[in-house]
Amino acid sequence: MNINFKTALLALSISITPLSTIAGDILNMDTNPEISQYSERPYVVKKGDTLWDISKHFLGNAYFWPEIWYINSQIKNPHLIYPGDKLTLYYDSKNNKYILNVVRLKEEKWNPEGKTTEANNYIPAIDLNKIRQEIGELKIFDSFKEYENTKKSKILSERNNQILIGSGDIIHISKHADLKKGDIVYIYSKPLEIKHNNKTIYESEKVGKALVTKELNNSMEALVQYSRKEIKEDDWISDKNIKLSDQFIPLKNTVGKTDIIKIYENRHYTGKYQHILIDKGYAQGIKEGDVFEIIERARNEDHEDFSKGRVMVYKNYENTSYGLIYKSDIEIHKDDYLK
């Protein structure tokens, strides 16, 4: 489906229609026919849906869900859409814009604290499994001391002395007072040094999960329950998991110019649906869900800086954050910047 995303998304907005006031003839079939054919088929939100699914239904591309929310910055409530709601995309000819109409089929009940009793039933913005599968789970340490304080144990060997360690294998790990039989632990890669602006930070990737099955005299045994990558003997163990939020709403950032620290997969450039590491975090006001324009610097005085994509922060640390590039027209380079 070749939708004119730029035209549609730049004018897309969201409205909520109570069940008792459903609009009548709201579809304009003289607008973009490929969008209109989806408008003819209202979508009822199901349990298990995400904004990825809804974006794919209406726009043909799951990754455009941040754009819907980004353009509609008046939408502040992450609990906006619930299972049972009916969604219809239509064209407002008077205001020349597409509107995603939300018909609430289930009345919300409010408690004295002002929170809806359906709060736990809202549909999440993202499918966390897709994030994990496509870009992995990375953790930043602002100092080596922070890494040492997080580390609980290290892998000593695989029980059968195998070279490759993966799901179903038994590993020996060093003992730690905080670990005992029955504990779930997480396996991280040896931290890599990243130097930026005369500072050194450390980055590890979560590569697996294990269950402590036996306490021995000088070590412990653990069953590897899951491995995303090959597990190595210099990997380390923690009882702390990387938690990714599914509740944020993409909104324009308020922190201003930000640099790119790192792009991934050993490339000199990157692009759509890839992730980057940027040099600001929650200490500088970065929030998960913040959206930045990706800007290419002018090559000479005869040119101007220009925007070539958008990135959304999906995980923030104290002084750094990870962002997902969900829109880009051309290659993204490390010397580009965000604003």
C-alpha cells in the first residue's frame, strides 16, 4: 500500500466521540483513495493490540505510530485507547486534515483519586518483544564503579566445558551473598568502553536469563533459560533486569540540541528502524517518549542545516539515552545532531 504518509501524517489528529454522539457521514471518499479504503472499515480495539497494530491497520506501517501521537501533542493521556473502542480514520474537509476518530464503547468509571478503574486495561504504545528482538537490550553505566556495584556474579565455566553456551546449558557462576537457589538472574556481555567528550561510559547488552539451581561450596549452578546471543565466560551476572516502558507517548522534546554518541552494527551510517545512543539523559531533562528531529549539518556556508528524520527516546539513563529512528529519508551519520 503506497500511502502518501507525509501528506496524511502532517495533518492527522485524534478525537474521542462518546457512544451517544457517534458522527454520521464523516467519510470523504474523494480524498486519498488508499487511506479511504481503510476508513471504510472501522477497527475495534482488541485485548493484546498495541499502537503498532493500529498504525499498521490504517497506515500500512507499524512504525508510524509515534508520528500519530507526535503530531497530536494535545493528547496527554497514555490510557487513551482501550479494548472495545472503535476507531475510524476520516477526512475533515473543512480543516483539511485526517482525523482518527475514537468511539468509546465502554464508559470509563472514575474513583475518588481521579484514576480510571480501567487503567490497567489500556493498550500499550509498543510491542516490547519487537523492540527486544530488533534492537536488543542495552545498559549504560556512567562509571566503572557503577558497573562493579551492579555486578553480582560472573560466569566461571559451562558445566560440560562447552565452547558455546546457550539455552538449556548449565553454567557455573561465582557465589554472591545476594544470590540463592531459585533466583532468576540476567546475563550481560562484558562492558565496552565508549569515549565521548573526554568522558568514558560503559555499555553492556543483556544476552540471556538463567535460574540458579544449585549452591555448591565455592560456586553456584544455573540453568540458562534464554539466550539472545552466544554467552561467553567473561559475561557477568546481575539480579537486575533492563525494564522498558510501554506507557509513554511521543512528544516534542524540550531539551534542545543533542549529539549522537554511537550508531550500531559497526556501521558508518544508520537509518530507519535502527537505534542510536545520544548524549543526554534524565539528568538533562530527557524523558522516554521524547521526539527529536535529526539534523544534518551544513557542508559549507552556502548550505543550511536540514532535517532528515525523527528519533524517539525509548530508554533513558542519567546522562545518556537510547532512541529509535522511526522516520528517515536518507542515511543518518554520527556527526548529525538532534534538536
